[in-house]
Amino acid sequence: MKFDKSLIATLREDPKEAESKSHRILLRGGFIRQLASGIHTYLPLGWRILLKISNIVREEMDRIGAQELLMPALSPKEIWEESGRWQEYGDDMFRLKDRKDREYCLCPTHEEIVADIARNKIRSYRDLPQMWYQIQTKFRDEPRPRSGVLRSRQFIMKDSYSLDRDEKGLDRSFNLHRDAYMKIFKRCGLDFVIVEASGGLMGTGESKEFVALVEGGEDQLATCKQCDYRANMQVAEGQGEHKSFADTPITQVATPGKRTVEEVTEFLNVCAENLVKSMFFTAAGKEPVLILIRGDYEINEDKIVCLLGHDYQPATAEEIKKHFDAEPGFVGPVGVENVSIYADELLRDAQGMITGANRDGYHIKGLNLKRDTRVKEFVNLRMIRHGDRCTRCGGEIHIQTALELGHIFKLGTKYSISLGANYLDEKGQARPIVMGSYGIGLERIMACACEQQGDERGASWPISIAPFDTYVTVLNPLDEKVAQMSGEVIQLLTNAGLSIIIDDRDISAGIKFNDSDLIGIPVRVTVGPKGVKSNRIDIYMRQTGERLDVDKSEVATKCLQIKKLLYERISE
RNA sequence: CGGGGCGUGGCGCAGUGGCUUAGCGCGCCAGCUUGGGGUGCUGGAGGUCGUCGGUUCAAAUCCGAUCGCCCCGACCA
């Protein structure tokens, strides 16, 4: 491919909207172009990278016996009503109507569609197991698209689904995916770790995330400094210190206008550990729930969802007033009726605590949880924080930003039951198919490679996903001898099977060198007037900056050698 | 949804009430020059100052509304 007429538009200056490294590189190098918030065009250079990534993904998925198919991106409402996710997905789902006023969505994921295929196609245990996958565009109306391609509203995902007869089969499919994912990310030249994760909207089964520890990430991770414990913030559990204060009878204390932990601690001159926060959650048609958590911790809403279900939401101010006869900020657990109370485990033996008095402008002192409240259960409901202790080894927990590359879930029978996807076992008994769901964000691999390998000069693609193997710089292209020699070199490289991009633009050398660095092609071959007389060619490696001076006759073998070497480095 | 910031040729920016024709750098076009890390010079093309409304003799500039984009948070397979 010639640089000259290509749709590559490198930018001389950093685009102002790009703050993260990968976003900056992708825009400046002309890999992507933004059309609207969270919506991008993949220009030829970026698309070639995504195609390389897809091929690696495809090879590894095929290798574990998954079959590729393509499901529609557009889907009628009804099937999502069967699973309940037409409701659950809420505003994150793009919805539209056809000319007959029928409702549709742009699929954010495909469990329902898979279950629909399965309920029609799978009859017997003999049809199982199955693994189906696709590489397809997904749509999610993210509340805040971010960092270019890292969190966008339209993105390309490899999603696969396993269908098994039982948990044992699911374990096998899950492990096959885990191994395939490790190979995929490794082959793409990325550094990553596997962490415990939460299923979120998918379900509550086992789930693991493949994440890269990079600064520009969209995710947060709790990691133990001492052992290898790593978990997504939503599921991470740390050891906290139990704190107790002198046991006294309950007394009311006026705290006019002091609602937040900060305000109350300052006003009463106590520490945040002495406070109990009360958070009220409601769900249509269900008993409301009061969650108690110590003042120095934040509530982990994901854990609430796991405990109570997706339909529970933080209550509105009106609901709070109705149940407690007090404004938010003055709510507490003492004397409440028709409300289930759950408390964070750190409050198990807490006494002498301060909490809302269920009376505007008042708190109570001397709360003894055991004595004064009817706590249904003590469980870990708090968000882990920097400096907590590891539950496994007692080491210090750190919070790091990370980039989620892939996610694997054990769905179990959630979708097969709600959509009626059953099979007949040996005894002729109908049983729900046991499902798993597995995703990889292709653009995130591209962005991650920028974060991990890019530098101030631009991208530096791992050879396996580089848009081209070799960048041929032709200096003084109007010089006849140079033109002739570059033609020969191009022929040699092409014959050797290398993919090349030819930069014979009639501009100064520096621009070409800088562009080649910016778009990050692993190997650069320079043909110029200096080398023409002696038939010498300059070869330069982007990652290491190494330079070689070779005879024209060796140029192809040398480039092939380097390519091989670069592949070897990835697999080490 | 809360907080902050920004919308002026393709890109990055300057311009807070009257210099007539809205500037500068880069890019683009023409010509020369230079030629191994963004060469120098000359001449050109290109702008409803996000949109709508208001104030004023006069608005890119002041006021109001609205749309869009970015960042932090909330949220998020």
C-alpha cells in the first residue's frame, strides 16, 4: 500500500479531546476518527489492526471447537421481555421502533438470541455440548463514553456462548475459554492478569476478568501487595478492623442540618469509624431494605444487587420520608418497622455508635447493634479500599486502574429457564441447558497495545497485530536511481511475503520518519541517495531503535529474520 | 444525572463592545529552494465565530436558551 494516496491522516499536534495515551495515539496516527461521542470510524490503518486481532481470536476460538456464526444486531423486544432484561437493561439499551410501531433494540449482548437458537435446535443431551461465537458490533448507550475507544457506545466484540448439560460440562467450556483467552491476549503481545469479577447484569455465577494493569484503564482493581490476590472492585473483599466504642444507653443529640458523615463527625467531634450510615433500598412489590455500613466505608452496590436482586434501587427522598418520617441524612435503624435490615460485617459487635435518629436534625449516640436493632444478616457489603488487608494473607491491598480486555461468566440456567431452552437427558427428562458467556472487546486490545507499548513518539505495534510488517521510506523519490532501487526493494519485500506500506511522498525525510514512528510499524526500511551508490539499505526497528545497514540483496531475508524474532519475543 | 471546561477555515489556538476586509502557526494549492529526523522563501485558496433569540447605533465579544464535545464523579457484561 502506498502512503501517498491512502486514507491515513496523521496529525501533527495532539487532538485536544484526547487525554489518555491510547486515545491520543489512535487519533494522531489516523487509526480512528470520532463521529460522535462514543462512536468511531476505524480508518484503514485501525481496521487492519482490528482484522489482525479478529484473525487471532478466530484461530483460537476455532481451536477449542467453537463455531462461528453471525447473529443480528437488531432484535425484537419480546425476546428480551422473556428474560426480563428489557426492563433490567434500562437506559443502557438503545431502543427503536419500526414503521409498524413494533419495538426493537440494538443488541448490547446476545444471551437471549443464543437461548432462542438453542431452544429450537437443541433437543437431546446428544446435541451437547456446543460453543457458538461471533465477532460483531455491539451497542450500549453508556452514560459516559470515555477515552475514545475504551468505553464507547458502539464497539466490536467477540462474544461466545457455551451450552452444556450440567455444571461439569460448563466447567470444561469455561476452562477452555480461559485457556483460549490467555493465548489470544498473549499472541496480541499484551501483559494481563486474570481476576475475580462480578457478573453484574449477566448473573451471579463465577466470573473472571482478563485485565491489563495500565494507567489509562476504565476499571478499578484491588490487588494484594503480598500474594497474588486480584479482584475487581465490585467483588473484592478485604479484611477490615472491627471498632467498638464504650457501651452506653441511647441518647438523642441535636445535629441541625448535619447530614453527611463529614458534617456529623466534624460537628460532634468524633471519627468516621464511630458512625453508622443507613442506606435505604426499595424494589417494586418487595420489602424495602435498610443497609448499615460504617461511616468510614462506602457501600458496594454490586454486593447489594447480589444479595437482593437487580430490582433494588436506592430509594428516593420521598420514599425515605414516607418510611422514616425523616429527611435523608437523619435516617437510622432503631425502631423501624416493615423493613429488612442488613449490616456490614464490621458492625457485628459494634456498640457506642452514632446514627440517624429518624427525626430531622437529630442523631442518636450509644447505638448497640445487637441490643437496639433487628439485623437480619451481617455480610460484607462495603467497598474495599486502599490499605485494607487481604483476606487470604493479610497483605496490604492497593487499588489500581486497569483495562478490562475480556470477561468470562458461568451463566448457569438463568437464560435457559426463562426462555425455555431445554434438552432431554438419557431418561427422557427435560432439563435446562447450562450456559456460559464469554466476551472480548477487540478495540480494547488495540487500545491496550497503545497503552503498553506506545511512547511519546506514537504507537509501536506488536508484530502480530501491526497493520503492516514493514514501512518503506523512500528519500528523494524523484531521484531516478533512488526510484529504481526502491522499486527493486519493494519487489524483494513483496516477494518475501511481507506486507508493506510505501512512503515515497515528495516531502522532507523527517516527516516520513516521524510518521513511521507514529503509526508504529515494527520495521522500517529506508532507501535513499546515501545508500544508492553502494547498494546499502537502512533497516530500523521501532521497538528497540536498533539500526542495521545491509546490502540490497539481503534486505528481504533480514526483514524476515526480524519479523520472526519479533514473533519469538511475543511468545516468550 | 451532579460538578468543571470548551465550541472561531482541515488541525492547534489568539481575539472580552467600534483598526474599515476576523487574525496567527501548522496543513492545503502554485512556484522556486532544501533533501537521512517536521528545510527556507514567494504567491494563493479556504471562516454562517455551534445554533436560536435578546440587548445595542454597533456583538465572535454582553444576556438568555439550546445543541454538541471533553474531563471528574454517579453509572457500567
